[in-house]
Amino acid sequence: MGRFFAELLGTFALALFGTVAIIVSLLCGGVITHVGIALTFVMAVLAMIYAFGNVSGAHLNLAVTAAFVLAGRLPRCWLAPYLAAQTSGALAASAFLAWSFPQHPTLGATVPAIADVPAYAFEVLLAGLPMSVVLHLVIGFQERGLLAGVAIGATVAMAAMFPGPVTGASTNPARSPQPGWLGPGLTSRST
């Protein structure tokens, strides 16, 4: 499997499973809960890291890829293909969710409960923490140690757990950036 297809598939899985947890929780009276939604994203991240980390690095996030390029850890010529693959994966997941839940008003888009500027600032800070952890735990396409994926997943959990109720804690521009250019944000506005 090629690295770009791995990024497309990994981002698709992350956006699909995490977002469907939000949708199902909303449709079923909060049965999954905020903690369950955060854990769904963590499980998706862990599974994709262990499935595709050795193929593409399992960035699964436009911001992580940009950080790798800026840190000189990913060739600049791979930036556009990685971003295209991740964006395509997120949009494909969102299209599938729009098809599966045509009457759902938000399709799991993150909608901040606070003003846009503080929400955006929170999202930038929350994206920075996992990026820092990933940059310190990944060398090339290999994680340092068998538990690197767990450390990255735990960081995603922290980023999702405490600010989630006020910002949505997306931290991934492909899934649901502020103000919703891609992923469920785009799809929910167009339905």
C-alpha cells in the first residue's frame, strides 16, 4: 500500500468513526457521552497509527503533516499529496455520513459553544500539543517504542476531553476546522 493511500484511508477511518460517534450520541439521547466520543477518536487514532504508521507515518491530520514538513522530517514534495489524501479521506467520510444520515442537521460538525476567536485559539493550542508529542515520538515512519501510539492517543484524549464541550476539540483541519471549511462542517452546510 502506498503512503498517500494510507493517509487517505487512515483519515477516512478517523473522520468516519469519530464523527459517527457524535452523530449516534446526538440521535440516541447522549448514550455515547462526551467521554465515549473522545475515546472513539482515540481508538480510531490508535488503530490507524498501528495499521499505517510504518507506511505513511499515520499523520491523519493536515496540521501534523505541515509540522513534519516545517521540522524538515517530511520532504516538501510530499506536502501537497499528503494534504490531498487527508482532505479526500475526510471528505469521503463526510459524504458517506451525509448519505447515511441525510436528515441530521450537523453531521457531527464541531460547533463551538464559545466565541469563534477563543475557540480557534483553543483549537490551535490543542493541535499543537499532539503535534509536539508526535514530532518527539516518531522518527521517519517508525514510532519510538511499541507504546508510542498509546502516548499519542493519550495526548489526543487530553485534547478532546477537557475542551470538547466548549470547542468541539477537533484539532484536525481535515475533520472540522474553524469555521468548518472541510469535513462535516462543509457537508452539513450544503445539506
